[in-house]
Amino acid sequence: MTTSNASLTPPEPNPPVDKGSSGSTNALADQPWRGVWRDILGGNVVRSIVAIILALIIGMLIAVFTNKDVQDTLGYFFSRPGDFFNAAGSLIGDAVRAMITGAVYSPTRGFQPFLSSLQWATPLVAAGLGLGVAFRAGLFNIGGQGQMLVGALFASYVGASWNLPPVLHLIVAILAAVLGGAMWAAIVGFLKAQTGAHEVILTIMFNWIAHWGITYLLKQPLFQSENAPGFAKGKAVQATAVMPELFNGFGLGFVLVLLAAVLYWWIMDRSTVGFKIRAVGINPNAAKTAGINVKTVTVVTMAISGAFIGLAAATQTLEVHPTGIEPTIHAGIGFDAITVALLGGNSPVGIILAALLFGLLKAGSVTMEIQAGIPRDIIPVIQGLIVLFVAAPRFLGFLPRPTGVKIRDRVAAGKVKS
Amino acid sequence: MTTTVTPKTPATPESPETALAPRKWKTPILLGVFALVSLLIFSLRLDPSLTTRIDLNSRTVPIELPPLVLPSMLTNLILSTLMIAFAAYTAKLAYDRKKIPMWGIALFAALWVIALIVWVGAGANVPFVWLLTGTLAISTPLVFGSMAGLVSERAGVVNIAIEGQLLAGAFASALVSSMTGSWVAGILAALVAGVLVSVVLALFSITYWVEQVVVGVVINMIVIGLTSYLYSGLMASNRELYNSPDTYDAWPIPLLSSIPIIGPVFFSHSIITYLMFILVPLLTWALFNTRWGLRTRSVGEHPKAADTVGINVNRNRWFNVLLSGAIAGVGGSFYTLGSVGAFNQEVTSGQGYIALAALIFGRWHPVYATLAALLFGFASNFRTLATQVGANVPSELLSMVPYIVTVLAVIGFVGQSRGPAASGVPYIK
């Protein structure tokens, strides 16, 4: 478990540059667009798309071969193979149709399903950004569950028990969630910085501590709903702290997480803190030599990571479940966010797109289960496979290796030539 | 200004000793805190008139023992005094820069746990034998999980996927045992399922160099999804055929099992617990006394050196990761064939992560890891007891204790927990 920090960053998707073909700058000047097709086919976008398609195919195969109707046709496959393909085809057709009506557009409800996909994606974006911060510093924050729980408790307390004017109340409640998540994560960062204990094991333990702690606290009069004696359920959030619906089921939450993505971009790419985080992530020893206080950066990174995850808790508490939180409020988002950040390559746009994809899958899987009879538990399998394929560049070895030359340099070289 | 302030480090008699190692106060402080908790909460907050009745009988033992009736407050006061004395003794040892004996800490822990039992059981009946028997049963899959983590991590592959391996074992054993009507087939299926999960782990972490923690987390996600999917798609529709497994029988060992206390605790379990009794000593011996063990440890500590002397690093890692899957798979069968008798979604409920914690707590040593797993099992069983006797302490707070203890262990209160040096790093020639 004592891996060095640097090795905890997700592996660089690009394999080592092939020296022979990347060529010297002269070769670039002669033929600026040489090998560009390799960059496109071997690039991250194509790689991700191939991984997604591959995972979807495997998911479909699992669905086909576990389906009872299809299994029946397998019994006499060699006498009438057509039946098998008909049954499989109709199952896949049903599944795809159900996914689309559930996640994008349905003839009866218009684009309402797409809005619900955005709803599913909302906490994933926020938590994915949180994971991204940690990954950039070479930290692996599996503590999303605990951080969300603490954030949700804070938001629920402020939202239910404080009396504040309308807009201010919502802002304070959101900030409380952010603070809660940041605090819980910062404790782990502090312990890691001070003692060198591994953050993976610490965050797992803190998830459980938060789980039992919040289960206990939600049964105390300070937090417990009056309507659920004996159950761990929080008080309903006051109307002034509920996130408003902007139109037809599309809430403020999604706008907030988009703003958070902009903030993420600014923190990571423009601020000093972000520079330090990235420096520590690339090489902690070099960062230390350069005068960066690695311990402080560890604590700050975890705090920022937890703050984004706290925002995910805020949308869950103040938008999705305003009637009162339960210890299951995290809904596995902390773990899903790992896959979001990995698929999104820790970039803000990538994280939004990855969260959107998983949001679509989640929203679609609900109707898929009802209409095509495929249990929605297939979605985490597909999700996991996508990440596995994206994280293993060597697995998709049939894709060409990128040349490692930046498009910007190609354009510049082309200009010099002309 | 600064000159008027007294120097921060006044010259003390100790100053010539600064060349010596710094004194380590962590353990005495921790023991002191625990002793104070025992004194202030377990002892002084009790009603002096209460007694704790400790029942030493078990249904399987023909001999009837009289229950132990202890005056709760007095017992705990005595225990607390002993603990405070030991904490003071460790402080003295720390001052003299002497090593604090491990057995002493173990004894302290035992006293503290007894005080806890006496406190929770004040005014009630504590089924002591049940408490220990249950502990061993609950710990069994945890021990298997820890041993799975051990063989993998000692070879340098971080195994977060223990949860997935256990769950795959639990699922496969329930399915196959139901379909064949034989628990032996169930165990074999669990073994195969664990190995299959390991193939994915090994392939992606050893051969494709993917970050091992990421692979582990993702594998857990996939296995949870897949087993839940198959459960709702397959098992739930036809319980009779797919989810009513043949469970293990308890095999009380003749004679030995009728010894009071010891008999039911150690000698009337199912085959899987006996397997555990064999597995742990076997692994301890193999790890430190065989060629496989030496190779495994060298590959985990310094793969390059191992490679230089002709050990095939990645082959050893592959073998160990597959072995890890086999061990965890067999352990996972306990969740279905050993207890409930049916598979349920996420039946392992995060126990794989606890097994991992036990491994780290136990400093990657088979025996210590087993003890740590037993501690988690005890905590879990004790929570049940506390709920049953209606203790005045909420069961949620008791549930937090093992995790807090693990955190304390990991941050170095019980000595630094340092894993194999090359664990988590893919070996790339």
C-alpha cells in the first residue's frame, strides 16, 4: 500500500513516444501533417469512444445470454439459428428503445427524460471534479461516501434548523455542505501529511465512521425528522433552502455544478494552488526541492476535493431529497465519481461529458428495467468496463500509437513552411 | 524583542542526551486515554448495585458450569486500576527509551475488552461462549480475505479487489451449490470464481500496468453490478433452482467439542472455519520458510533485485494474485453456504475492505492480520450483543470503534505499519 504518490496518478494514456516516427523538428517542418491520422485514431477521444462501444457490446452480450427468451432459443440453436438472432435482436432493440425513451426523448414526454438524465449527472459532475483534484495531486480519494454524508448532514442541519431569508438560506446551506465535505476530507489529508498513512485505507475507514456516525446523529432530536421516530432520517429542509426548479424538472443544481467545473478549471490551470497540486502530483520529490510544502498541499488538495464532493451532497440534500436525508443519501456517487474522473481524464470538460454519459445510462436503465426486463445493475458493469479499458492503453493495443506531436506545433510548423 | 523572551529550549539536564533517539510517547498516551475511558465511563458511570452475569454454558456442552456473577463497578475499577498502572509503566519505558512489549499491549487490550463487556452487560446476562463462537464465525471470511490480500500484496500487487473476490465466491457457491445440491461443488465454484476475478486483476495490473488501486475499485464495482444483475435476472425468478444452496454442516469434533468453553468456541464449526485453522499457520510457515515465500517477499520488496537473480517477477505475481483469488473465493462461500443459506445483493457489504484494513492493521503478517480480523469480528458480534441486552450505549457508536482503532493503528500509534516496498508498482522491464 505504500506506493509513491506519483504512481497513484492515473496512468498516462499515451504510451511512450515512438522516437523513430515522431522525428526531429526538421522532419516536422518538412511534413507537418505526417502521422496526424495516428494522433486522431490513437488519441484520447477515439480511445474513449472505442472503450465505451466495447463496454456496451459486452454489456449487451451479458444481457442477451442471461435473458430467458434468448436462452430458450439456444436449446435448438443448430436447427434454427434464426430464432436466436431474432430473440437477441428484439431484446437489444427493446433495450435501446427503452434507453432512449428513458434518457433522451420520449414521444409522450418530449425531452423531459433528457432533463432527468441531467439530474442524474449533476452530483456526478461535482463529485467527479472532486476526484479529479485529488488525482491531479496523485491522491486517491475513495472517501467520497463519507464526505458526502458529512456534507449532507451539514446542509440538512442548516437547511432545516436555521431561519434565514430565502436566497441567503440556500447559499448558506450549500456552503455548509461544501464545508462539511472539505472538513471530513481535510482530516484525512492532515493525517496522511503528518503520519504518512495511506489515504486509501484512511478514506475507507472514514467512510465507515461517517456512515455509523451519521446513522447515530440522524436519530438524535437535533437532526431527526419528527415524522420518523426510531429511523435515521433527517428533518425536511425548509422551503427557503430548497434549490429552485428553473423549468420543468431542471433544477439549479446542474447550473451550479457547471459553474463548479469552471471554478475547477480556474483552480487547476490558473491558480498557484493548482500549480502546486499538479507539481506534487507529477513528482512530489521535485516539488519539495522546488520549495513547495508537500504536506500543506496534501491537506489543501484533500480539502478542495472534499469541497467539490460536498457540493454533490448539497444537490442531493437540497434538490433531490429535500424531505429529509437518510444514511443512503450518498447513493454510491462517491464511487461512481472515481469512474467519472478517470473517464474524463481529470479535465473539466471530460468530467462533464463522462458524468453526462453515466447520467444518461442511469436514467435510461430505469426504463430499460421496466420495458425490456433487463435489470439496471448491468449499468455499473458497463461503467466499470469503460474505465478499465480507458485506463489500460495497452489493452486497446490495436489502436495506433499517437506520435506525441501537438496539433499546435503542427500548425506552427505548417505556417513556417508556407 | 526576541532577546527579552526566555529561550524556547532552556538548558536542561537532558540536553547532552540530544544525540539519543527521541522518546516515543504515542503508545503510552494512547494507552492512557483508553485506561481513562475505562475508568471514567466503564467504571464510574455504573450503578454500584449492578452485577454482570457471565454465562459460560453452551447448548452443545453437556457439562453445566455455574455463571460468573461479577459486581460490575468493582470489577471495572480493579481492571481500570491495572490498566492505568500498565499505562504508567509504558510511560516509564518510553522515558527510558525502552521497547514496549507486544504481549503487554495485547494483555492491556484484553483487559479493556473485558471491562467493556462488563460495562455493557451490567445488570444483564452475557452469553460469553456465544460471543466468542460468533466472533470466530464472523471473522472467518475476513481472515480468508486478509490472507488473500496478504499473498497478493506480499508479491507487490495491491489487492483492493478482495471485496469483489469474496462476493464472486459467495455468488458462485450459492448458484452451483443450489444447482448441484452439494456444498463441495459450491466451494469449488467459489474457488474458480475468485480465480476468475483475479485473472482480471492480474491481467490489468501486472500485464497492462494499470494503477492497481483503480483496477481493484473498478473490479469491485463490476462484480457488485454483475452479481446483483444475475441475482435479479436469474436467481430471484427461480429461487428453488438457483438460490437455495446446500449449506455446510457444523462438524463438531468428537470429545474435543464437549470441553466447556473451549469446545464450542474452537471445535464445533463448519469445514470452512477448520480450513482457516489450517490456512493461517500454513501461510505463515510457507511465507517465511519456503522457496515460494522467499520469492514472493523478494518480488514484493525489490522486484529488480529478484529479477537479477533469475526470479520471474511477473510470473510469481500472476501466481500469487490467482492464489489470492482462490483463497478469497473459498472464504466468500461462507457468506452463502455458511450462514444465511442464500445469496443476496451485495451480501458481503464492504467486508472485503475490512479484510484489507485487517491486513494493514496486522502489518502484512498472517498471524497479526488474523488477530486484527478477529478483532473486527468481535466488534461486529459485540454490537449484536449490545443491542440484545439493551445497553445504554448506542450500537452505532460501538460500530465505529473498530474503524477508529484501525485509523489509530494506521497513523502509527501501534508502530508504523509499512507494507511491502514495491507494492502497487508494476514491474516494467
